[in-house]
Amino acid sequence: MSTLQKAAQDQLRQFIEQIERLEEEKKALGSDIRDKFLEAKSTGFDVKVMRQIIRLRKKSKSERQEEDSLLEVYMHALGMLGESAADIALQRFSAETGEPDIMDAAE
């Protein structure tokens, strides 16, 4: 088994130590975020909804609209939406994607 040269050993040790420090910082940040959510919860905010908003804010408006449209289509397919809301969702989805209406394809 070959050994690393002194310079390579030092460089490897440096990388490992830097990664370990970053992992510690990540753990501390995670703890800070948890504390912030606990603070918000104690004030009366719904943490689950806050997390969802944070996820949504990371996406573009068009990504959110596409997901909303698909969600409505899937909910309709599972019988979770009224007929009128589902028809609107199907029309909106078809218009956004340029694909034929699912209902038209079935006929």
C-alpha cells in the first residue's frame, strides 16, 4: 500500500477539518432554524404551513402554477373536487401545456 506524500497528507487533513467545521456550522444552523419555528409556533403560527410557504417561495410563479394545475387534475381524478372546479383545472392545464384536453382524448 502506498502512502501519500507529506504535502498531500496535509492537504487531505485540511479538507477533512474544513468539512468537519462546516458540518458543525450546519448543525448549529439547523438548531437555530428549529428554534425559530418553535418561537413562531408559540406565537400561534402553523409551522407546517410556514414550511410549505418557504418551499413555495423557492419556486418560480410558473412552476407553482403548473403544480397547482396538476394538483387540481389529480384531485379531480380521485374524486376530491367538484365537477366545475375540475373542468376549469383541466382547461387551464391543457391551455398551459398545449396538450389536448384529457376529456377530449377519452371521447
